[in-house]
Amino acid sequence: MKTAAPAPSLDWCLFLDVDGTLVELTDTPFDTHASDDLRALLTEVAERLGGAVALVSGRSIEYLDALVDPLRLPSAGLHGVERRKASGVMYGASFQDSQLDHARVALVDLVQTHTGTLLEDKGRTVAIHFRMAPQFEPELREKVTAIAALLGTHYHVQSGNMMLEIKPRGFNKGGAVKAFLQEPPFSGRTPVYVGDDLTDIDGFRVVDDYGGISIAVGDRVHGQYHLDDPAAVRKWLTAIAGLIDSHRE
């Protein structure tokens, strides 16, 4: 039986996936947008929790900033390959990884020969999306795995929701969360991770190890608690936004 998400607390720190968690999934990764209401909600939630709100995503930090502009939240991008502390200090500077050039060429060929697939080049990782062509998944998985193998042991394939991504080995969302938890304003708070995809499982594990709370969105993954969809996540976040006011009444 799925357990509804718990009542919020001002002692929490939040780690939020984006696509499929805060915003609905779209046919292509280039169609995602955040509403003004969501930006305002995230601003208020961050204020309520003393700034202890981080976005943890497969997207780049540059993309996340554009999505929630003018907000500049602490963020982990590219599944933890890059990370920005609450202080603004950046780790894992963004650049075009030339070691992925062979993979870029090979994935372009795949996209051109598999109608409905899309290439997303994030500089330090490169992904192929097949949401509009799910029939190709077995073939794409085999070919992308073979392409990644040619890059050596420093790269691997990260599976996601209707996508496959070649990325540097040794980074994941859990590692990013663990790093945030050593720093203000996250340290000393109860960590809460909200996510919907296989890439979020590492984040779930870390917050579980720290005595925190994992909340799965939808049915793709399982956490301690459950929310149905991004609309339910946004509704749940409004309860956090109203915490201080309700405590003053």
C-alpha cells in the first residue's frame, strides 16, 4: 500500500528532482517549462526552510537556472557531475568533453536512422531520448551500451525515463546529496528527497541512511512515501510554504 507524503516540518531540507517531479514530462526534453506559480512557490519554500532547498537533476545547472529564473537555488546538475553550493561556489565546471566526441557522432547517426528519437548534448554528458519512439528501446540500449564501452571504463550508460545517457562514471545524485548535507544550510536538518526516476534511487538511499525521508512520485520507483504526480508534489509544497504562517495563528 502506498503511503501518502508526510506533513511537512521546518526542520527539513529538500532535494527535488525536476522533470517528472516538479514539472510534467514532455514529449521532448526541449519542451519543459516552469510556470510563474512554480517559481513563486519554490521561492517561498526556500525562504521557509532557510534556503535549504536544492534541485538535483540530470539537466545542467545552466538549464535549471534558465528554467526557474530569476531563482538561483543550490543545484546538482548532470546527475551530480556539476554542483553549486548555497554559497554559489561551483564544482565540476561545465565544458564540452571532447572525449565524448566519438559518442556524439555515433548517437547522431542513431537519431538520424531511428525516427522519433532525439539527441540531447549537455557538454559533459550526452543522451538519446526515445519517448516518441519506444519501440526502439531494446535496439538503442544495445547500441548505446556498445558506444559507451568504446570510451573506456571512465564512462557508463545511465538509464532514465525513456532515455539513455552516457556520462562520467563515479557521479550520481546520491553523492551530490551527501555533499550538500555536509554544508549549511542543509547540515543538521532532516533530509527529504523527492524524485520519480531510476536516477533518483541513489538520492533515496542517502537520505534513508541519514534518517531522512524518500518520496517517490508516480509508479516508476519506490520510496518511503508516495505522491501521484508533479501536480501532487506542487500541492504538497504549498503546505511547506504555509508553515510559518500557520504556526503564527
